[in-house]
Amino acid sequence: MFFFTSPIEKLRGHRHGQVYLWVIGPPRSGSTYLTLSLGKNTSHCFSEPIKIPLFDRDNVENWKFPKCRSIVFKWCENHGVADKIIDRFPNSYFLHTIRDPANNILSLSHPKSDSWPRREFEELGEEKETRVQNAVGLWEHYTAGCLDVREKYPDRYIPVPYTSMPSYFPVIEEKIQLRLKRKLKFKDRDLDSAYLQDIQYVISHNVLAVELSKKLEQICQDAKAELLQQK
């Protein structure tokens, strides 16, 4: 493997080559898959470490990691503490998993029986229409937060399109300077647009959802163009 040390890292005295990968994105966007795949290639992997008091989400300043060369860590909410993360772990990258909005929202509001990891999202309510509306709001919250990270830290932000996730590893490799040899088998679970008309209708009548969708579409187009240049 090959590693690098950023000027900031040298200045602050961090260990040579230690890289922090923070997976962010809405639930049901492929964030767990990406985290566990990256975890096959990094020194340590932390996916939603709820049962580890050390990683309380409100106390980034107290987080401590083992001595190693690479960490992958997933809290979907980490977009909200990006400033603290960058301050404490300068050699960081935020990997934003981007899934088609309608498919992402459908998976939030009506998760499949074999969805992985299993979660019902009871907080979205019980009625179908209510669940969809609330799922749109939840998706907007996470997506807007991730795009804020992109705006603040463009050099530390890496978009990872859902449908290209496994094949996008070479782009990630080049950006983080860490070789990624292994990955989990990926199953694209997106539905055709013909099955998403109700969701698309709700999105089309929500100004913020439309705005965010357009931004994500352009980001994914740019990311896929970058991927083609790698080949």
C-alpha cells in the first residue's frame, strides 16, 4: 500500500499516513455497503458504533482511535459535525453515497422485507402518505447536510454514486491514496421509474427536493465522467 501525509497533518504532528474515511449519506443509500467494503481494506472499520460509549456522536473532540494507518467510520449524521472532525482529524475524507432520490425515499418509507441492514423507520409514521412525506423530509435533511460538506470541504468530499459503487473504487483510490483490493458483492436494488410514479410526484411538488435532486444529478454525472477517465 502507499500512503501520504498532508501538510496540515505534518504541522499538527499526526502519525504518518493515517487516513480517516467518513461515510455519509441518507439511510438506504448504500452507506453500509460502502463502509463494510472499505473496511475490508482499512485497518479498522466502525459502522454505526452505537454500543461504544467512546464514540458518542456529540463528543467528537473525545473520539480516540487505535494506532493504525487507516480508519473507515460511518455515522450518517457525521455531516453535522464535519467541522469538528476536520479540526480533530485533518487527514479526513467524506464519502457521500448518492442514490436515485425516488428509490432512496421509497426504501426509507417502505423498506423491503430483506433490506440490509434491517430497519423499519417507525419514526416516519404508519400511514402510507405520511411515511412518504416524512421520508422526503428525512432524505432532504441528510442530502442538504452532505452538500454542505461538499461546499465547505471540496477537496475532502468524494461523491460515490450508488449504481457505480463497486466500479468507483479506482477513483476513491486515487483521491485518498490508499489501495482498495477487496469489496463485498454489490446488488443494485433500484427499481425502474415506472414503479416510482407516486414518489416522483411527491418529489416534484417539493421545491427543496427538486433542487437537491438536480444538484445530485449533476454531481453524479461529473463523478461518472471522472470514472470513465480512469479507464
